[in-house]
Amino acid sequence: GETLTPAEVDRFLLCKSVRFITIIGDLDSGKTTLICALYDKFLRGNFAGYLFAGSRTLVGLEKNSHHARTDSGRGAPDTQRTSISDGLKFFHFSLVPSNSPQSRIELMLSDRAGEQYKNARDSSDIASELIEVKKAQHVVLLMNGEHISEHSRRHNAMQSVRQTIRAYLDAGALSKNSLVQVVMTKIDLLENIPDKQLIEDQLEQFYSTLQKDFSGRLGDLSFSKISARDPKGVFPSAKGINELLKTWCTLPPQPPIQAQLQITLNTEFDRLLSRTPMEGFV
């Protein structure tokens, strides 16, 4: 029930197809909050046309969601930060379309400390070792809306996105097959500020420049906004995440890994084994 290690995910792949969603963001950008908001919506029922059908990481999801609930005893909702010592972990969601319950979709959402992604931005060696980025069907790059709302941190927030894409491309972590979605989080903090229109104009210019500079080197580059959790209630919970989920669920899954035979095939009976489907064997 805890979060899955890469080795445990590889074993899961022996019998089931998976869609990998890699969520990248600096410290406090909202990676874990996004995942917890998604889990909370599924606890309430149908979300974005999908139903929750189980998880191999229920304990991990419950632990990370606890601080946002009333029974945690906190005065305001919070999310437990991912520690850099935890390394790479994955949260698992098993979903079924509400109009086709016989179909099952397995999602693996990555979780890694923001400090490691920041370090990867400055080191091609670290960036090239981010296996979750290379494996992902969809790379979600978070831009902290709280920083965008503050003039003194706005430029750095935007440039960190640009530098991340460039560094990961140069290191080979991203390629022309990569589907990258830049997602601005915490948009509730931008709702009632005096220079909201100025910020919107700057963002449009920034997105246009990113498209011009990187769209030819990526499979796709798109932009969206979310508010995973708005304590003031201006936006409903998980605003914008429904559209993200729809794109994740329509991506082609990574097929199961075919188990490799570790024996020498000398006879026709042995060779029959090589033609026998191994799906379901662990």
C-alpha cells in the first residue's frame, strides 16, 4: 500500500500496461498536492468521466492526504512534502471509464523531491539519470502560481521552466517523442490581484516564446492552469485537473514487459516456450 519504487513498478509492468505521468516541479510547486487532490475527487465518486477502481498505493495516498483533512487537527489544509531522501516513488491509480467499466486504465504518477529537479536543471549528468522523464507518456512541468503572483519572483519562476526544458532536452531526457504540458498551479492566488491583466499578458508572451523555441524539439508542448486546493473557496477543489486527467487517460499505455527466458533452447519443446505468451507471469 505504500508508494512504489522503480523496481516494484517494473514488476507491475510484467503483467499490466501502464501510462506513466511524470510530474516535475521545484520545492512547494504543488506536485504532491495535485496527486492528493486527484485522489480526494475519486473518493467522492465520478471525476472527469472516470471511476476509481483501486490502487497499489492506497496507504501512501492516505498518508499524503491526511494533513489536508479535518481529522489531522490542523487549522488549515496542508500537504506533506516529499523528502529528498525518499528518491523516486510512484503513486498508482487504477481507473475505469464510467461509460465502459470493462476497460481499465493504470496510471503511475511519479513523485520526487523538488530539490532534485532543481539540481537536474543545473547538471546534465543528473538530468540524464531521470528515468521517470524518459519513460513518461506525458511530462507535466509545474510553474508555481504563487511565485507568478509576486513581481519579485515572477521572472525566476518563468525562467526556471525554460531552463528545465532546455536542460532536459540537452541531456536527452526529453526528445521529439515527449509530450510536455506546462501547468501553472495555485491560480487562486492570481484571482484578485491588481496587476492580473499584466500578468496574463506576460504569460501569453512567455508561452509564445516557449512554443517558438522548443515546439520543434518536442512531440507536443501545451499549457494549462489548475488550482488543486483553494482554502478560500474561490475555486472548486481540483479545478483544471479534470482536463489534465482526460489527456493522461487518452495517451497510449506502455505495454507489459515480456519476460525473458533464461534457458538455452535446444529442442523443439524448448523453442515452444519462446512462442508462449508470458503475460501474467511475475
